[in-house]
Amino acid sequence: MKVERIAVSLEPELLKKFEGKIKQRAYWNRSKAVSDVLREWISRDAWEVGKGEMVATISILYNHHMHDALDRITDLQHEFGKGVLASMHIHLSHDDCLEVIAVKGSSQKIRKISDGLSSVRGVKHCKLAVIR
Amino acid sequence: MKVERIAVSLEPELLKKFEGKIKQRAYWNRSKAVSDVLREWISRDAWEVGKGEMVATISILYNHHMHDALDRITDLQHEFGKGVLASMHIHLSHDDCLEVIAVKGSSQKIRKISDGLSSVRGVKHCKLAVIR
Amino acid sequence: MKVERIAVSLEPELLKKFEGKIKQRAYWNRSKAVSDVLREWISRDAWEVGKGEMVATISILYNHHMHDALDRITDLQHEFGKGVLASMHIHLSHDDCLEVIAVKGSSQKIRKISDGLSSVRGVKHCKLAVIR
Amino acid sequence: MKVERIAVSLEPELLKKFEGKIKQRAYWNRSKAVSDVLREWISRDAWEVGKGEMVATISILYNHHMHDALDRITDLQHEFGKGVLASMHIHLSHDDCLEVIAVKGSSQKIRKISDGLSSVRGVKHCKLAVIR
């Protein structure tokens, strides 16, 4: 993979802490760590500003005995159309299911489907994780 | 489903905003909304305090052309053993894959696998979402 | 203070956890706890949607030996005009100062001054806390 | 100020986005931006792991007409002793006051005073911002 090298000036104290962190987290190297924190910073900003296409996962925990919950969750995904990349379903317990839905789209659209899912009767937890 | 009823006193201004929010988000009813925010509050606290078994999803975005990335990601999941409930794999583009891993365990253990995954060479984004 | 009473239905398991949390946190009563989590939910949403006047605090940690840092920080506050409610200055160490600025305004405006402050040379940390 | 220079390799696409972000945010230079995101990463981790002395601000919004609120808030600050660096008080409206308290200490201690303040009768919002 092609890379470009830049020189960065850090205060000695910060560099020392950074080296300690990398070691503790068993990071591949400094460039990987810097790249990761920069990517996170850029994607966090992009989400807040609402520009560009984002990728996110929505995790919902719901009681599948609740009448209509599964139907409504499936309907909402279909309404979102091509924005839904894939979903995964896990049986957590006798009552509770975890459904994880990977989505892409504008932050407005992703927020809308996430809000929609969280308000479905039977859904107990709804967590949105913006990936990039 | 069996429920218990409690009486809650709210300032008129807060009640008005709450009613507005419920309407705007098309929430089933007030009890569902109150239950959801309470559940989120309880699980957030549980995570920070580090008590009990949590359920979370870890979403990683990585370049699958990067030598060893997939192997290392798979190895880490196997090391975590029964803590991994399931995982889902999505081809985002020619280079990028999104892998979503549903896990359960103590917050310490979940943080550890999440940190491990984020430091794998080739992993660009790693997002942890605590569900409950 | 005038209050309005509403009845809320909670699942027994959630009610039990809620009661435990209230006790552990030494909360005044259930209504206070429910009010607080509802207020937080409403203000978080308001911030993300970008509607209405928000109140926030911006905490910056900076090296006051850095040429111009204080001037630039003060200039930015003056540019923000009436949006700045007050500020507090704390000498943390020989080098580092903590300045906390209470602001009000739209989420866009608050984000703008926060971004401006974080990019000033000498500012090491900039943290925005949305209050309501 | 003495600095140390390190070389960092970034993918061309990431470097391009990073340059765009710096320009948009009017950042002093690349090293400042990299330093800031690294500092935030390090302090976030330190908070979660609960090691070392942290600096934080706690912002509370409360109704000062509520009997005892101010007394209780002041008591809690005194109990925290030297952990409280300074506080600032702002009259937001006829009813509401904003109090911002700068604190230092372990994450456990800071969380404890923050939890204590949030449970005081009359306190409507309590927001903890970890600075470093």
C-alpha cells in the first residue's frame, strides 16, 4: 500500500505518553495509531456536520414476544431500502433478541431510521455507532 | 407482558417538552419512552462502573488486502471464546470490509477485545457500542 | 413548585434495577431521576437536530507561555459577543491554565466557537459540554 | 518550546482528508492537530481505565428557589476538599442558575462528586467533561 510520510512535532511529554499508550495497547506502530485517531476525528466531524455518506451500525435489543415488533423492525429496514447493507440476528435469551443492522447514507437518514427503530414497541435498547 | 405502574411528578415545562418529543419521534407511548431512557441510563452506569455482564457490538472497518488482517481479527475472536455471540461480514468496497461482532462479557473483557481489534494492522475504524 | 403527575408502566425487572440505581446514587426520589434522564434525552436531541438556544460550557486547557494564546482566546470570546455568559480561569501548573467558558446560542454557533478555540496555538485540550 | 519530530506514514486518501479538515478548521498546523487528537485519545483512555489524576469540569443547572439546593451543592464541594479547584456561578434566568465546578482527582472520585451533585434536589442537568 502506498503511503505518504509527514513529519510531526510533538512535545516530549506528549510523545512519551503516546509511546506508552502504543506499547500498552500493542499497537502495530505509531503511524497506525496516528492514522486511527485522525480517521476517528474526521468521521466524528463529518457526522456532526451532516456531510457525505456515512457508514454506521444500529444495534437493537428487543422482546420478540411483543406483538408486531419483528414486523415493524423489518418494515423500517425495507423502507430504508438500499441504505441497509446487511443485518444479523442473535437470540440472547428466551425473550430478548439482538439485531444489528449495518447501514449507509447521510447522517440525517441514518438518524431517522435509528429513531424509528428505537420507538418501535418492544425495542428496549437502540444504539447507533457511526463507523466512518 | 406484566407491568407495574408508578406515578411520576414532572414540572409542567418538562412534561410539555417530553410530550412534544414523543410526538415528533412517533413513540408508542410515554411509558415506552421513559422505560427506554431509564434502561440507557442504567446500562451506561453499569458499563462505567464495570459490574455485571454486558452485551455490546464491535464494528470494525478494515482493508482486507492488508496481509494478515482477517487472520488476526479471527484469532482475536477465537481467543475471546464464548464471549463472541456472532459476527457479520460486509464488503463495503473493493478494499474495505465491515465486520460487526456481537459480544457479551464484563466491561473489562469487552474493552480488551475491542482494543485488541483496533490495534490490528489494516483496521481503520473500530467502534464499540454498549447495548446493555 | 407546581408539578404534574403522570402514570408510567415499567416492566418489573426494569423497575427493580431503577430502584437499585436510585438507592445507590442517593437520589432524592423517583420523579427527580425520571425528570433528569428525560431532560438529558431532550437536550441531547435538541443539540443534534440543531434547534433552539442551547447552554454549554467549553473547557480549554492551554499553555499560557505560548505566544498569543491568551490574546486569541480572549478575541474569540469577544467575537462571540453576548453568546459568552462568563468565563473562569484556573492556574493548573506552572505552564498550564484551564479556562472554562459558559456560552449560549445555537448549536452551530457554539460548535463554531468551540472549534475556533480548539485550533488556537497553545490550546491542548478543548472540551464542549452541552448542558441543555 | 522544545519539540521532538517524528515521521508518520499516512495513506494518501487519509492525508488528503486530514489536510482538508485542518484548512476548514483553521488549524495552526498539522502538528497541532495531531497533538490534539493524540491528547484526547490518551485522556479518554486514562479516564476509562481509572488511572492517574484527571482534570474535569462539572456543569450543573439548578433551580435556586429549590429549598436547600445551593447549600447541598456547596456542602458537596467542601466534602470534596482540595479536589475542587474553583467554581463559577451564572444566573441564567429568574429560576435557573448554572454552576461550573473545576475539579481534579481520580476518575472514581470525580465520578462520585458528579453523581452526588446530579442527585441533589433542584439540580436539573449535570454534565461532566473530562479535560485530561
